[in-house]
Amino acid sequence: MSPGGNVYQDVLESRTAFSDYDIVSTETEVRNSSFRKSTAVGGGKPGMASNSAVHELLECPVCLNIMYRPIHQCPNGHTICLNCKTKVHNCCPICRQELGNIRCVALEKVAELLELPCQYQFLGCQDIFPYHSRLRHEQNCRFRPYNCPYAGAECSVMGNIRSLVIHLKDVHNVDMHDGCTFNHRYVKSNPREVENATWMLTVFNCFGHQFCLHFEAFNIGMSPVYMAFLRFMGDDHEAKKFSYSLEVCGNGRKLTWQGVPRSIRDSHKTVRDSLDGLVIQRKLALFFSGDGQELKLKIAGRIWKEQL
Ligand SMILES: [Zn+2]
Ligand SMILES: [Zn+2]
Ligand SMILES: [Zn+2]
Ligand SMILES: [Zn+2]
């Protein structure tokens, strides 16, 4: 499918206190173009432990992460982590000597006595861990960066929520809307062409948080479906404090979904594959659309906070 070959229209009618208005986005498209890979946003230097001399000794000179066993060294004593040893083809990045298979057991033993701050200290984690339990913590640290929630683009950017919101606006040109109710229209002139299509992401700002509205087309077995769902920009325990509803109506019919937004810790594909959202069979979607030729789905949504 060639980019630009399909024309999508994505109309959002945001309800504001002042007036009703329509925003027509001309840039909506099925995204099969790939976005430039880039590095983490949010500042800081991953893997930087502290200023102490011993901590610095444990920093791999290539990847700058804290080294774990086995730590290797060249004949001149320059240390390197196992991952990077393979990457540099056994050639010491500092003195160019062949690395061979020399372990730096002394440093490994000193390391075991250390307590280290979490690698996400620069994102706000204040915890300190014994050398060996640090890795386990980091896999679940609540400050660990989130992946960019923009689906389909294979974007590798990571960061905290605030930096990702800026990234979504600046890099993906995502529409941001204030408010907890919305009306969204998804239009496609030739819906039968659509296989694995992803529409432009819309982000809603409410209750001091951001929610991503996804809409896509794919097949379940042989049957083509459309699916709309909401993801929460934050951790799972926060996501569970909210509920949302999506309602599609047209032609005198109405279909309603009520659910809990999923954290963006769950990948967009995970949520999609679990069918945790409003799923509409294509035949039914065309029925809602009216004449049966063009997809014109009007989806009304609401997000609210559960009383806990
Ligand atoms: Zn390394
Ligand atoms: Zn060396
Ligand atoms: Zn942490
Ligand atoms: Zn991105």
C-alpha cells in the first residue's frame, strides 16, 4: 500500500464552553511510513550512577551502563561490559589491544559490596539498591521511561509523560484536545481496501492526564473489523481510576462500549490483540455509515473518574 494512495478524513468535533467547532485534519493518513529512529528524550544520562570514583569505575566506557558480571578487561586493564565486548569485535576501545578473555574479578567483587541508585534517578527515582537487586527493580521501576504511544510508526522514542506529550505534538503532529467528552468521525472512501490501517491518534487532556484514542482496521480471522480504544498515558494503577465509554450510532442503531483505559505500558498491539475496546464488524460499520459504500463512523466518547 503506497503512502498517500488513500485519502482519510478524520473529523473531530470538540465540545467547548464557547462554541461547537469542527476540526478537519488534512494530514490524517494510514501510517506505513517509518519515522526516524531517535534516542531517549527527557534529558539525563542513562546509567550514570553517581560521582563516586568506584561507581565511575563500574561504568562501561562504551555503553555507559553499570557493568554486571562478567566484567572483562584488556591486557592493559581497561574494562568493558560483556555486551560491548562483542560489539567492539574484541578490540579494546581505549588502547586498541585485543581483549581476549580476561575477567576483572577484583572489580566484580568490589561491585557486589556496592549500593547503587536506580538508573532512572534522572527521571525522579530516589531509591538505592544493592548491586544485584538493582536490575530487577529497574525492570519495574515506576519512573522507567514510557515508549512513544504513537502506533504503527515503529517510533523508538522513550521518555517521561511530559516529554512524550511534547514529542507527540512536535514530531507526530498529533491533535491534542482538552475535555472529557468528544465526537469523532472516521471517514474512508473505499473501506474495502483497508487492511491493517491505523488512523491518526488523538490525545485528550482531562483530569490532569492524557488519554490516547486509537482507531484501526484489521482482520480477526477472515472478518474485517474496526476497533476504537483508549490508552492512558501513565501507569496501570492510575489508569484503573478511570472509565470511558464509546458509542457509535447511525441509521437508527447504536452500539456502546464501556471500558477501562489501558496504560501505555501495554503496547498498542497488546491492547488491540486483546480486543479490549469497541469492536465493530465491517458489515455493521458500513450499515452505521448509511449507504454502505463509504465508511463514515461517528463515535462519541466520554472519560470519567471512578469514585474510589
Ligand atoms: Zn557496555
Ligand atoms: Zn585497553
Ligand atoms: Zn527506580
Ligand atoms: Zn514517537
